[in-house]
Amino acid sequence: MMRTTAEKKGDKFILNGQKRFIVGGVGAYFYVTFAITDPSATPRTKGVSAFIIDRDTPGLYVATVYGLIGTRGGGTARIIFKNAEIPAENLIGELNGGYDVFNRMMIPERLTTAAGSLGVANAAIELAARYAMRRKAFGKPMIEHETINFMIAESITEIAHATALVYTAARAADAMERGEVTLSYVRKLVSMSKLNFTEVAWRVVNNAMQILGGIGYTTVYPIERFLRDLRLGMIWTGTNEIMKLIIQHEYKKEISDPEFWKDKRNVKLDDQLSP
């Protein structure tokens, strides 16, 4: 639950509270943060605003740097605000409009999490396949054994269908910018992409490690790093359980609209199919 507050005083806002698990918090020159500006709002999301804050703002402290098992280059930190004063012009969008800013901001964040998982999954299974082509077991290359080639086949098939969903969500996000589809529709697709590909990539990397066997559990090959780095994808920018809630919430809104089928069939996500 959000507890950070921003109180308007003259031409400034006074921020108090803290933000945890801020990726890039160590090295960032400025931060985008959300704070409660109307505690009486119902629902609470109607009383949240977004701000941009310079790192050197008096009252802003980088209090904790977390040690992570993976994605260690992010510089993840805890940020504390103690009577931090920022100009009113640092408000992003409308006062109490932070929830709308957040929902728009999560489109590229969650989409890049899905797309990033694509790259890691491809790298992992390619490494494992090349290893299986060289390594021999029972007198022939491992890749010629059914158990191994089935894991490779299943992995590249999962990558292919997950990739298609990522591209569909990306095209939908572009269409939203042109006013052709709604934010609700894009939130659903992006959440599906993030949920699907982070879990597909996790299975693929586990398959890759299984193909390599004991050597895959060492630091000789980067599979162990892929495993550590990928695990965060199912947690950050909204856990995969939250993705499921968003998917069903947006789908419920769609099918509750009497125009659902008509509007759905009018959506053109592929320019090549446009007349």
C-alpha cells in the first residue's frame, strides 16, 4: 500500500515517505515517483499524483542498496523522502492523475520485460543446442537422443508462440498511440505478454541447464546467470499474479460492453491487412 505523501505548500510540494526496490536508484540523476496528494479520495488511486524529482533534492536519501542474486547491474535501492521540497512544476500530468500516468508508463516497462526474456531464452537454448551437437553420449551426439531433441523442440516452439504474442502487444501499443485501440485493450495484451514470456523463458533456461547437465550448474557457461537474471522478470513491474488479475479485469470490461464483438473485429493491428 502506498504511504508516501506529497503536500502542496505554495508553489512547492513536500514529500515524505519511502520507495523500496527502485531499480537504477543508485546511479539515477532523477526519479519518477508517485505520492498521495488527496488522502480522502475514493478509490485511493484517484488521489495519487506523479512527480519528477532531481537526485540532489534536499531531503532525498538513497538509504539502502540491495544485494541481488541476479540483474546486479541495476543498482537497486531504497529511496527515502524527508520533507523533500520540489517545485510544483515537477508534477507530471494532472494533480491526482498519477494512476493514469502509471498505467501508461507500465506499457513499455512490462513490454520490455517480456521482450528481454525473449533474448535470454533464445541465447540459452542456442547455447544448449550447440553444446548438445558437440557433446557425445553413448557413442553419438547428445542432440540425436530423443530426450534432448524433444527439450529443444519444445523450447523453440514455446519461444515462437510467446514471440508472436509480444509482437502483437507491441503493435497494439503503437495502435494505441494512434488512437486506434484503447489503453484497456493494450494493458490486457501487455500483461499477457509479460506473464507468458517470463514463464516460458524460465522453462527454456531450465531445459538448457538440464541439457548441459552438471557443467550448466557451474560458472563455465552463462546458463546459471540466465537463470538468476530471469527470475526477477516474474516479480518486478508487477508480479505475474498481478498480471493475471489485470488480464481478467480488462477482459471482463471487454465482454461487458455490448459493442465488444463489433469493436474487436474492427481493430486492425497489422498494417499489411489494411485496405
